[in-house]
Amino acid sequence: ITIIPNIGHIASLPWLLAIAFAIGKYQIMASNVNYLLADNVVKQIKEIIIFTDLNYQILRSNTFTEKLLGKEYKSLKGLSVLDFFENHAIIRAYLKRSGEKEYVGPISATMLDNQGSQIEANLYIMPIKDFFDDMQGYIIYGHDHREALNLQKEIIVKQHAEENLRAISEVLETRVKERTQELTESYKELQVKMTERMRVEEQIKSDIAEKEVLINEIHDRVKNNMNIIISLIRVYDKQNLSSAASKKFKELAQRVNSLLLVHQNLYLSISYSDVDFANFIKTIAPELQEFHRKTQKVELRYEVSEVFLDVDYAIPLGIVINELISNAFMHAFSDYYLKRNDDKKHVIHIKYAYENGYYEISVSDNGKGLPKNFDIDELATNGLPLTDILVKDQINGNMEVHSSEEGSSFIIAFFASK
């Protein structure tokens, strides 16, 4: 065959066919590789991609779109893309318009997934044309716009909030200025009032100091006058009088001394109108005990409340307490009685209580008791009748007298508002 030239070309034809087949197969394989690469890229894009034919039927979509719509590729293929949009007419108009242009977009559209939930999307629509510029279908490309819309809404809300805060800040700033002005004026007025008040307080302090000086002066004069009276009584007592008269003078001096003690407690009290009567009782009783020389023989017991007493009540009651305690020392525990009852414990119990406006003062003893048919009004002495008169007339109270073989008790009750 090689000898004949014309037949030699025929012999090389299988090799040519084999080479052509290999080249064609390589081109097909290369084309498939490009297709696979392009398909893989489309699948991996995290955006909406839908390919449709001229009748708007879905030919191809990517994984992101399938998950977004809630359908697999097999379920999507062949369906009308219009079914996945809320407004069919608008999408159809955009598709037609894209055939006249290179692309249409961006457009805002509401897509629907398989559950009917709305998906706000931002889309582009591009025509698919062949080598001869003939329409073959459409590409719908875009992205899920919900996050952007939510972000936009948040931005709008924040802007409104900032505007509101700005407006509130302006209002607050205005109010702060107004309030500052008001406070400044109030401060000036307060300064004037404080200056005036300080002046008044200084005047009051000056008046109080002056009154305290006057009260101290009055107290000193009362004290001096009472001491003068006591001294005069003692002078008369030393004029070789009888023992009975001397005793009366001593008793009179002790009564004046009790009044002096009331004034002393009044002077030491916080208020010049109230007397610490409990302290008065605890002071006058030991003095009377020493005066009657019964310190080692008679015990004093107290049950007194720390309640102050108005001076109008304290002065007459001071004399009454003086008389009742003196009477107990002189009569209930006379020297003769103490000698005959030397083995007995002798007690004078003094009580001073206050409850709901009512005062009660009592002087009790366990001495020999009062005589039978005792009557204060028929007594020849001045002590007990004086106490009865003072209780009834000066403090508008009542005095009860109780006596037995176990002793006697004088109970005074009266009402006085604190």
C-alpha cells in the first residue's frame, strides 16, 4: 500500500479519525470541567440565584435559595417562579422589562417560602441570551434583605431615640436654667430671711439671758429672804423661851426651810415652771429625820416616780410633805414609843406616783397609829389642819387618812395636766 501513493492517504485515515476523536473527547471533558466548576460556584454563593426559562419556570437554583424557600431542587424545578412572590404582576412586569435591557434592579420584592412566610429581598433580573442574541430565559439574582431592613429599623429607632433624647435634653437644660434661676432667687430670699432670723435669735438670746439674770436675782432674793426669816426665827428661839415655844419656833423654821428647798429644786430644773418633786422628797425627808434625831431609829423608804410637778402645786405640797413626815417622826415614832418597841423595825414609806393626769402622794408609817375618833378639824395643833386646808384649797385635791394598830397612812390625790 505504501508503494501506491494514492492508497497511502487512505491508510492514514484511521489515525486521523482517532486523533480527531481524542481532540473532541478532550474538548467535551474540558467543557464538563468548566460546567462543574461553574455549578459548584453557583451552589456555594450565599445569595439568591434562580434560573428560569421564557415561561418563568424554574430551571436551576442554588443551595442558599433552596434553604431560604424551604424546598429542594427537585421540588423547585418546573415550578413558576411567580408562585414564590407576593405580587405576581409586579415581578412579571420586571421580567418582561429585563428582556428589553441588560438587567433590571435593584428592586425590592417580598418572596414567600413554602410556609407562606414573607422574605424581604433585594433583587436583580438579567436576561439569558444565546450566541445569536436570542432570549433563552432569566436569571434572578439578589440577597435576603431582612437583616438589612431590621438594621435599618434599628437605626431609625435609634435616630428617633436620639432625637427624643436631644429634645428631652434641651427641655431639661431649659428647666435646669429656670430652676437655677429660681434657686438663685430663693437663695437670696433665704439669705435675707436667715439674716433677719439670726437678728431675731440674737435678740431672743439676749432677752433670755436677761430673764435668766432676773430669775437668778429673784431666786437669790427669795433664798436670802427665807434665810433671813429662818435666822429671825432662830433668834427668837434663843430668847430663853419655854421648851414648848422653842419647839414651835423650830418647827416653823423647818417649814420655811421646806419652801426654800422647793425654790432650790425649781432653780435647778430645766424649766422654771416645773419642780423635780421626787428629788425634793428625797432631800427633805432625811433633813427632817436628822432634825427630829431619828436617823438611827427610823428607816425611810421611797417609791417615787421621776415626774416633774408644776410650781403652783409643788409649793403647797412641799409644806404638806414637810408636815406629814414631821408628824410621823413626832407622834407615830415618839421617843416613848421607840423605847417601848425597841425590837421593832420602824419605817416611814413615802410614795409619789403619776398616771393619766392623776397624782398620788402618800406618807405611811408602821408606828403607834392615830388616836380613836381622830378628826383633823378638831385638832388644837396647826400641822395636820394646815395640810388639809392646803390640799383642798391650793391643789383642789383630796386627803384620806387611814389608821390602825399597825400604823397610819395619809393619801393625797389630785388631778393636774402635765
